[in-house]
Amino acid sequence: MKSLTLPFHLGEDNGDRSRLGMAMLVVLTLLLVIACLISLGSGPTGADLGHLWLYLTGRSAELAVQERVVLEAVRLPRTALGVLVGAGLGVSGAMMQGLFRNPLADPGIVGVTSGAALFAVAGIVLGASVLAPVSMLLGSHFLPLMAFLGGLLNTWVLYLIATRDGETSTSKLILSGIAVGALSLAAMGLLIFMADDRQLRDITFWNLGSLGGATFTRVLSILPFVAVVTGIIPFVARGLDALILGDAAAFHMGIPVQRLKRLVILAVAAACGATVAVAGSIGFVGIVVPHLLRLVIGPSHRFLLPGSALGGAALLLIADSVARTIVSPAELPIGIITALFGAPVFLMLLLGRKGGAGMGGL
């Protein structure tokens, strides 16, 4: 894949920003390691940090069978899933904000969330009737696959609507996303009206998001999609920097704008569709993390994109650890924790900046 390069570096005081960006990546990496240890060592049952230390230092024989099972079959896959989901949401949010030149942009703007939610609700409500043969065939993979297909289908439809003569209009993509999102909500309302009490409970908990029931099968199912959206960072970072100046300016700098838009939209759709499929709807990670980082390290996507992946993963693991322990032995949906943290922070960011609609530090 050809790298999307700029003939010059955007932004002033690039040396200082680069050092600050590298320092922030180191800090976020350390924060993620700490968040992983907290996630592995916290929970209502079984192993604690002391048991985790024995396990990590190769003395697992000293652990009881229950403690080893909790670490290996429950917490390890849950932590790995949290890292992938958080990283996918964080970097997808940063890419969307760069693509649309707006810090309010979110992966849901391209229809991923609404499409995934609609198909997941359809799977819950119709899985025992119309879609019963498919549900029986796929088993536990049925709901995640439905959500993933819904996200990709919505994105494909919106992309076709917004693309004319080989060019994709971001403004048309936003407006059509609002319209398709409204239609998806209406269809979900109809399905919810048809649901029974058990299905309503399943729909409610799925919409609030959770890492519960994590397995290494789910981890492997989401890994390729998160790997794609993080793997394209070196190829899109400077192109997104150029888009700050507008499509026309980026084109004259030698950036293949249309190819850049297509690559970012499809990668974000795949990654977010996969995250919603395995963890449900988890809000604010893709908005707040890139926005906070942009205030600290500036708009350079060379640091902003990997920083958002690291920060999103750390934030989601910390939120999940809180969700598992705050009402122990019960468990809060993780979407409640991220909303309780993310909404006030985002409001403070908006109120603390004039206009509240610009690109942060730009």
C-alpha cells in the first residue's frame, strides 16, 4: 500500500510537539499496562493481585484450581477483549474526527452503530422465530455476526448515497447518516414493540454494552478488524493532517483524497462493527479520548492515532474494572460507566472552549 505523504509537516514548533507526542505515547503505554494489571487482578471472585503475581512469575502451581481457572478462562480473555474494543473505538473516533475536521465526529456518524444495533435487536427478537434456522446454525456467533453485518450494510448504503462520480461528499455522508440512523431507530422501535419481557431485558443489556462472556474465540474474531484499523495508521496519518486544510488543499499537496476517505471509512466501519458485535454499544470512548489527547499533544495524527488506541484501551479496561467491582458481586453494564465519565468530561471540554465546534487545538 502506498504511503500517503505530505511535502511538509503541518503545525508549528514541530520538534517540541514531537517530543511531547512521544512522551505521551510512553505514558499511555504505561497506563495501559497498569490498566491490564488492574483488570486481571480485580473482580468479585477468585484471584486477586497476589494470585496474579504468582501466575505471571511462573508459580501457577501454587494457585488453587479455581484461581487458575478464573485467571485463564475469565480474566485473560476479558482483558484482551477490552484492549481490542477500546483501541478500536479510540482510533476509529480519532480517524472520524480527522476525516470530518470536527471533534464531535464519532464512528456512529457513518451508520455503524445504528446498523449494528438494528441487526442485533432483530437477532434477539427474531432469533427464535423467523431467523431460527440461522440462529441454530451459528449458535453463540449469531448475535455478533448479525451486529457486524448490520454495521457494514449501513456503511455501504451511506457510502453509495454520498458518492457521486467517484467522489465522496462528507457533508452528504453526515446528512444521510442522520436519516438512515433515524430509520434504524424507527425499525428498532417496531422490533422492541414486538419483543417479550426476556427479549426486552436482553436488548437493554446489549445496548448498554458489556465485556461479560468474553472468550478467546471472541478475541480472535475481533482481532483482524482492530489490526486493520490500527495497521493503516502509518498510511493515513499525514493524509488526515492535510485534510485539516480542506479537500482541495490536500489534493494539491498530492494526497489521494478519495482513496483516503474510502480507506478510513471502510476500516472504521469494519472495526466498529466488530466491536459493537462483541461488546454492544459503548459510548464516548471514541469521542472523549481523541479530544483530550488533541488538547495535550496537538493535531498531528502521527501521535494522535496511536495515542487514541492506547488511551481508548486503558479507559475501557479501567471502566470495566469499576463496573465489575462497584456493585460486586453484581456487574454494571460498562456503557453506564463510560457515559458517567465521558459525558461530563465532554461537556466541560465544550464549555471551556469558545464556539465548541472547532477542531480543538487547530
